[in-house]
Amino acid sequence: MTSLIDAVMARSRTVMTFMMVAVFAGLLSYLAIPKEVDPDIPIPMVLVTISHPGISPEDAERLLIKPIEKRVQSIEGIKRLNAGAREGLAYLALEFDVDFDQNQALIDVREQVDIARPDLPEDTKEPLVSEMNTALFPILAVSLSGNVPERKLYENARKLQDKIEALPNVLEAKLTGHREELLEIIIDPTKLEAYNVTYQELVTAVTMNNKLIAAGTLDTGRGRFAVKVPGLVETASDVYDIPIKVSGDSVVTLSDLADVRRTFKDPEGYARFNGRPAIVIQIIKRLGANVIETSAAVREIVDEESRYWPEGIHVNYALDMSEHIVNMLGRLQASVLTAIFFVMIVVVAALGLRPGLMVGMAIPISFLMAFANLYALGFTLNMMVMFSMVLAVGMLVDGAIIVVEYADRKMSEGHPREQAYGLAAKRMFWPIVTSTLTTLAAFTPMLAWPGVTGKFMALMPITLIFVLSASLIVALFFLPVIGAHIGQPHKEKSDTLTSLAAGQSGKLADLSGWTGKYIKLIEHALQRPLMVLGLSVLLVVSIGGTYWVAGPGLQFMPDGDPVYIAVYVGARGNLSKKEALDLVVEVENSLLDIEGIRSLYTFTGTTSETIAGPRSPPPDDTIGQIQIEFYDWQERRDAQSIVRDIRQAVSTFPGLRIELKLEQMGPPVGKDVQLELSSDFGDLVLLEAARVRQFVDGMEGLIEIEDSRSLPGIEWKLTIDREQAGRFGADVAQVGTMVQLVTNGILLSEYRPDDAEDEVEIRVRYPYADRNINQLDFLKIQTNQGLVPISNFVTRTPQAQVNKLERLDGRRVITIRANTAEGVLTSDKVAELEEWLQQANIDPRVHYRFRGADEEGAAAAAFLGWAMLAALCIMAIILLTQFNNFYHVLLTLSAVVLSSVGVLLAVMITGQNFSILMTGTGLVALAGIVVNNNIVLIDTYQRLQRSGHEIYDAVLRTVAQRLRPVLLTTITTICGLLPMALQVNLNFFTRQISTGDPGSLMWVPLATAVIFGLAFSTLITLVLTPSLLILPQHLKIIWAEYAGKDGSKTVSSGPSKATQPAE
């Protein structure tokens, strides 16, 4: 590679131009790249929703789920097939492998659903096939409230919804808390009987008088004229005049039988904002759209439209992800700058101002080049990218430090700066390339991480690969060119110059200070390499054994400090919508005055997804939700104290089951403990689920326990005696239609008034006073035999309600879920429950499996173990290519074991739980970082040996020469991670120092693992590696003495007369 370096140095203007272009492209990419909190994770799931109004869960399972289930099971790539049935609908959730082709999966599922469509009941609505993605959750909620008529509020909300949906970055704007319009015909039962009008006549009359008639055109030969027959209902008064029945000259119109009014449908749910009724618009962005730009565009539209609204309408914003992103990016940028600040202090103190600034140039250039790559490949700027860059700050300067330090030393020896930097690039080319490749080798296997967790973590290795690859280019090509123009030797202290000279070719005895003391320590260690090895092994075993006995427990992800909380209010019984609202409002009122809460967004009934996400649905008995948004962490007390106050406030409501769902850090996994029981026998799985639930209820340390069994409740069953009904000339369809008069009403037709955006339903129903349970016994059907009470052949009986059924891969399934109390480890509770299950004699026909955090943790641990092994194999190949020596490869990789012990030591000292995801990732990352010290040492040792130095002298000169760069690269890496580990940020723009940033809580275990592992490994390596380098020589002496040979004539374990440094 000498010729490549010479070519770069000879064409400095080309190199500088390329560098400026890369920096400019990176800057533009940083400004343009979409910004969000979490990466857009492609949830490998396709959802099939089948709606059939009024169908029971049992019938939905038999008539809707099974026909489609049979068809879609043949689709390739399905990992799991979940299905469920509720009153009025059924759904199938097809989970694929995470690397699935989403478009092809949608096509395959739609094809199979279309094939199954003829097997579904005729009244079933068209099945809806849709994808699922984290981008399909709201980024902003716009609340409209005020003391204005409901219709006026709804009209303005609908117009605003249309304006927002017209924005290119907005996928959908969902309305909640509103009621759709309805043209309601309140029919008088006594008049219907008096005029002898049947409901069939009523439906036929309205339907036939609300049609669009294409009458055509009339061509008379002398002209051509269009003929119109206006037949559509345009206003409510048009309905009044519809003739229902004619008898002679008498015409019975609808106005004779009923009152017609334009009103709203019965509420399906309510929405409230900060204690006031409201209509809320939830904004959902398109995949890849910039959250900040989208939110700003929505706010601009709202401000423009609200200028023309009545003064009584108030607009509020909640759950604005753009504010969270701006705050998070600001804090992360401060973290990056803080890390750079600490690194630069160390570099400037060790190398001097100008060399230190040259090393510092590698940081922004590498970052901007990485931004350009991320933007070009379609990635977004999010939490994972920014934290990965914080992690990279200390590592990316390693190559620059080695080049600048070597060139600085050469300039101190009298070489011109152009020659010095050329020599540095040539001499350190392969050590830097090897070090970078080994570091990348540790992260590359993580790209194959499967599942949603792997997709969530994938941006970390991708970002680090981009950043470290860019740092390699900067260190070997850009810095030598820059140094050739502005490089200047640092004014070293006399003892430093002496140390540098002695390490190169001078007398080692001239070394003084810490370097001299270190060399003396190494001289003693080289005389006793077996003792050093034995002590190292003893230390490793002692720490590992101590952790095994007394170490903290395991957890999937560290606990975080949430920004949002969802409060699920649960109650059982047949509650009306108004009763449910009243109960939820009581809970809401108890939260309004809690300090630290910024907004409360309350809703009941059917709504969109919550902050919990698709993998953590609300409990089945939830009647309402309260989504709480906190103030920014710097403007409030800590979130945990607020959560405790919330728990205390909601604990005073008897009969309500209230659960808090905190915003999850990392990939969504749902509740802490999730046990899934499945069987082909529905009654059997219900029986075993009841046993397990009873045991779980008695376990200490578990809270917010729930299961997916059907909730207790009452439903009314109308049993029709078909034979008896036939005698009266009645049938099931007539009975069902008459019952609809008491419930939701009979849908007659639809019309579109001029002032409405959508079609308005026309429904006929009984007056409110006649819509009750008892009225079902007094309904009468008009037959050819006259009016017949349905009680003659219909029996009304109450029965236990079945509100839902769930299936997994064609079998009935029940899931038991629970959270752990504060301070309780999930792994301990899972182990306790699993031990009981093994002794509980669960029926073998019932299968059980742990899901959620336990399943994801086991999968993550298995993958990280594989990734570590793969990384070690890749690194071994790279090192073998570099060193061409198996022993030196094993010696280099020994640092990985030492770093792992350092991580265990960190966990015990700090008291942190071992996070499978973050601490485990730190272990894998360490594998690529810690070997760099041994690479530098062994590369120098081999070079000295090739130049004629004997083993003992080569070892001593190696450690003397490389002590400073080894310590410098180690300290810079540690300093780069210290702000993350200590949660300290220096804001250089506002000149503020902040501590305890909750946004970095997730990364504290990773940073702590790398810091302790690297520090422990470096300290041991600086003594152990020299000892192991001389160990083969020492073993030869022992073997020679054991064999009775005079080994002293051929080998030496200490300095010989030829190699012993002068005193």
C-alpha cells in the first residue's frame, strides 16, 4: 500500500477536494434526513378484518375465521397465525418472518381471502386486508373543544380533517370523540298498527323513492334533449312526503307514521382533553416522512383554518412527537458534543494543540460522511443513530491518534512534516486497517439479528460501520494530506522525548516517570510469566464465580423514564357508553391536579391504537383510556415519583381495575410476564387457564394481572320456534328486523345532503322510551294473518356472555399477562412460574409457551452468543492474515475474555441488572474494541523481531513504544462514553450542564459495559500480553531443564549481554 499512500500525498488537492465534497454532502444530508424518535420498524404482520354486524363470537369463529384460516395457512413464510372473534367482527393476524416482502405478502393474503370470500355469509362485509407498521401510529393529536353546538364542532373538525389529509406527508387524520350524522325516523308503533303498515312496506317505499334514475335522452329528429327524473332524497323534508300506503283516495305518507329528524348516531365513544369534551384528530404520517416537518405543516393548517372558526372553539395539541424529537435530538447532540469535548481534552493534553485539533477533525468529517450514507440509503435520523454516534466518538479517533502520534514522533526526530505523515500512514496502514476491520467484525454479525428486536438494533451496527469506515479513510488519506500542510511537532517535555527515543532505539534505562515504572514492572513480569498467567486466570475465575453466586439478575431491557403513560380503566358488567364515560371521568378528575402532567387525552369506546403499540393491546375489560403526557424532564420532577402519585390517585376507586402502561424503551414486547396456553380442545384450555390464573394471582411481585378469557357478562338470547313461527306466517328474518327497531334501527337507505361531506344513513327505529329489554316481549309482526306478537314463538332468556374468542395456528389460545412490581425481576417470576408448571400436571393436550420479554430475551441471548462466536471467527481470520501466527492470534483474542470479566465486574459494582439486549450488545461490541490494543502491541513486537531484536528486548521496546498510544486510544474511547454512562450533558449553546437525562437510560448499561470491560482488559493486557509473548521462550527453558539439557546456551528468559539495555 506504499504506492497508494504516495499517490495520495502527491495529489493533495484532489484529496482535499474530495474531502470538502464529502463534508458538504454530509451537511446537506443531515439537514434533509427525516427525523424521528424510534426507527420505522417493519412489523412483519398482515391483518385481515372481517365485519358482520351482530354476529356472535362463536358464529364468527365458525363462519368467518375458519374458512379464511384454512386458505391462508398455505401461504409461504407465515410464522404465526393469530385469530380472534368478537361481537360483530373477526380478525386474523398473520405474522411473517421479519425479512418478508411486504407487498408480496399483501398480494398473497388478498388472493387467498378472495378465494375464501364465497364461503362467507352473504351479509358479511368485504374483508379488509391491511399491513401493520410503527409509522401507522399517531404523531400528533389536535383537540377541538368549546361551548358550541355539536354539529358546528363536527363540521369544523371534518373540514380540518380534509385539509390535513391533503398534506403530502400525512397518511391519515382520524377523528375520535365524534358522532356520525344520521337521518332518524322515529316511528310510532301504534300508528304503524293502526294504518296496518308492515316494515317491508316502509323499507320498500323509502328505498324506491331514493334512487338515481338515468332516464336518458330524447332525440326527436329536430333536437336532442336530456330527460331528468330527480329521485334522490336531498333534505329531511323530502322524506316526510314519501307515500307509504294508498287506500282509495287516501295516501299514508311517512309524516303520518313518524317524526323525521336529522341528528347523530348513538355514541360509540367519547373523547376529552384536559377534562373537557372534545373532538380529537389523530395525525398519522406516511412511512419515511419527516415528523418535524409534518407536525409543523399540520400546525400551520390548523392556525390558518381556526381563524375563521367561532370564538368558542378552542384548539389544543397533545402527544406531539415532533417536540419530543426536537428535545431528544438536542440532548443527543449535546451528548455528542460532550463526548467530543472530553475526548479532545485528553488528545490535546497528550499530543498538543495542533496535533490534537487534527485528530479532532476526524470526528465531524466521519460523522458527516456517515450521514451522507444513511440518507442515500433511505434511513432516518433517530435515537439509535445518534446514540451509535456517541458510542463511536471515542473509537473513531483511534486511527487518527495512531497516525498523528507516530508522525509527531518522527517530526520530533527531525523529519519534515510531509515525510513524517507519509511515513506514519505507510507504517501504520495495516495496523489501523486490521484494528478497524476487527472492530467492524464485531458489529457485522449483528446485521443478521432476526425479528423485530433485530430490526430495532440494526441501525447501531449500520451507523458504526459507516462511521468507522469513514474514520479509516480520514486517518489514512485525509489526515496525512492535512498534516503535510499544517503539521507541526509538539513541544515535548524532555522526559517524553527521552522516552520516545529510548523506546525506539535508545537505552531503556533512560526511561523515567510512569513509563519507567511501567517498564520495571514489565521486567519483573517477564521473569515470571507463568505466575502472571496464573494470577490472571485466578482473577478471572474469582470475578466470574462471585458474579455467579451474588451477581444481579437478568432483564431484557433497562427500565426507562417515560414521556407518555396510558392509564387503562377497566370495569366489568353490561355498562352503557354513558356509564363507562362517567366512571372514566371520575378517574380523570383525580389526575388533573398532579404536578408534572402536561396534558390528559381521555377517550372511551372504539379508538385507534395507543402508545402501547400493537404488541401490547389494552386489557379486554378496558372501558376507557387516559393518555398522559409529561412535561419535559428538565421542567418536572422525576417520572417515577409522578407515576407513584398516579398509582396512589387511582387506587381509591372500588370496583375498577386500573392499569398503567408506561412507554416502553426499545422494541415492543408487551407485559413483563406472558404465558400462552393453546389446545385443540377449547373447554380444556379454559380449565387449565383457570388453574394457572389462580396460581399467578397468588404470586408475590406480580401486578396488573389479566388473561384473555371471555369477560363475565349477560346477553339476551331470542330462541325462535321455527315450526310455530311458520304457522303464523312469520320467519327468522322478520323477527330479526323487528328486533332492530328496538336496537340500532333498520337501515332504510342513504342520502347526501349539500352540507355533509359523506353519505348520511336513513334509519327507522322506535322512540327512546320503547327501546328497552321488556319491549322485546311486546313486538308484533304484520303477517297475512294480521298482527302477531313474537312472544307466541320467541323465548327470551339471559345467558352468560361470550365476548371474544382467540385462536393460534388453528387452536384455541388463552394468554395470561402480568407486570412485575418495582424492584422485582421478570426472570425470577418467569422461573418461579415455569417451575410450578412443570409440577402442576398440566394436561398434555394443552401446550404452553412464554411470550413477551422472556421470549425476546431468550432469542436475543441466543443470537448474541452466535454473533460473538461469528465475530471471533472473523477476527481470527483477519488477525491470522495480519500476524501469520496462530499463537499471536489467540493472544490477541484473549482480551475478549478479559473484557467479559470486566463487564461482570461493572454489573456488580454499579448494581445494574444484566440487560440481555444492551449489556449483551456491549459485550459483542467490546470484542472488536479491546483487541486493538493487542494488535498494536503484537504488530510492533513482530516488526522489532524482524529487525533483529531478541525476544526479551523486543517485548520491552514494544511496551515502551506503544504504551502512550494504547493508553490514549483507551482513554479516548472511555471518555467518549462517560457522558452516556454518567448521563451528563454540556450544552455549549445555552452554557448549561444537565445531569440525569432520562433519554439515555437505555444506553447506560451498554456504555458502562464498554467502559469497565475496556478499562479492565487494558490494565490486565498491558501486563499479561508482554508476559504471554515471552511465555513460549520461558516454557522452552523449563522443558530444556526438565529434559536434562542446558537450555541456557540456546534460549534466554532475561536480558542477555547482547540485548540487555545499558544502565
